[in-house]
Amino acid sequence: MSEAILLVVSCALLGSFVGFLAGLLGIGGGLVIVPVLSGILRYFNIVPESQIVLVAIATSLASILFTSTSSALAHHRNGNVPWNIAPYVMGGVAFGALISGFLAALLPEPVIRSIFAVSVVLIAIKMLYSSSKKSVTQRALPSGPVLGALTCVMGGLSAMIGIGGGALIVPLLSFFSMDMRKAIGSASACGIVIALFGSLGYITAGSAHYTFSQGFAGFIYLPALFGIVLTSWFMAPLGAKSTQFLPVSTIKKIFAALLLVIAINMIIS
């Protein structure tokens, strides 16, 4: 088996795993794609060591464009996307995601690695912590411009670490007493915008480093993207169906513990 085929097969296996987890747990696959794809890129010696994490994040973000589209369409059909606040939320994440690609290209690789690792640790802790008490405090959504500014920060950070944004946007909207289903629906729609504009940023910023003839669109490595999307698109619905008979709360805790191990490994490696 040639190295090119082996790389695509490896990414397809990765895509099937993250697609299933995305459907089962409602999380962005970037939390797993970035560290695993970094290892794949390093094994096949695809890019210089100093750009491995950057290429993995850009490729992860591009793959999320496909899975977020599928998820957002499903939530829209169920009436779970609050389009009345969409212009502010999606406008904010679009601007934040767009500039993150240029910013990430200017940062040293250890800094990008640390940002990703710390973000994953915080998300894992949030997943591990589940309160049995439901908050009764009602908080009104802030004005449109303020909401746009908040989601701009969330979109920028999400794009910088290569995730769809649900892990950051859902808690933000839930804090302001938005119904959880509508918060998740908003996050799924925002995932499309984050992935689209974030990918554009990474494509533009990486065009001076890599060419299409090398298998790249900017910092996005196309063979890896193809392998991931090839399976993740089909595995996500299976993961969603599995929520009916699998102990999702237990799986979340196991997955959060796995994320902590991944993040610690990225910090010390």
C-alpha cells in the first residue's frame, strides 16, 4: 500500500471515530482531529515540524464545514435555530473566525499548541462537571452589538483551535437562559460560519507557504480532509441514533478524561 493511500485510510478511520462521537456527544470533532492528525502528519513527514499543528487545525476546521452543515439542516428542520438573533451571532463568529486564520499564522507553533491544549483542558473539565441543580436565574440576552462582540471572541478562539464552536457558544447562550435545544441549534449554524470563514483565513494565510499542486489549499491538507469527510459524514447519524441506548453521560466523562490526557501530552511533548 502506497503512503498516499495509507494516509487517506488513516484519516478515514479517524473520520469515522470523530463522526460517531460528534453525533453521540454533540461535540466538534476538532478536539480529537487536531492531536491525532498532528501525529499522522508527523509520521508521514508531510509538513515541517513548526507547522504541523497549524495544518492540523486548518484541516480540522475545513472538515467541520461538512459536519456542521448536516447538523444545522437537521436542527433547522426541527425549528431549533433562532433566526431572530442569527445576524448578530453569525456575524460575530464570522469576523472572529476570519481574523483567527491570519493571527494563527503569525504565532509560534508552541504558542498555538499551548492555546489548543489549555482550551481542551477547560472544555474537558466542563464536560466532567455536571451539576444536579438547575439554575433558576433568568438572564436576558444582551443587545445585538454586545452579543456580536461576545460571539466574535468565541468564533475566533474556536477557529484558532480548529473546533466548530459548540463547546463555547452553547454555554454562552445557555448562560443567558436560552433553551438548550435552541442554543445547540444556534451553535450548529455558527459551526458552518466558523468553519467557512476560518478556512478562508487559513487558505489565504497559507497560500504563500503551500500550493494546490502540493495537495494543499493554503494550510488545509486536502488528502487528509478527503479521508476525514469520507467517513465522518456517514458516521455522525449513527452516533446520534446511539444516544437512545448508550449511557451518554458516562461516555462524556470517559471522553473528557481522554481529552485531558491528550491535552497534557500536547503540552509536555
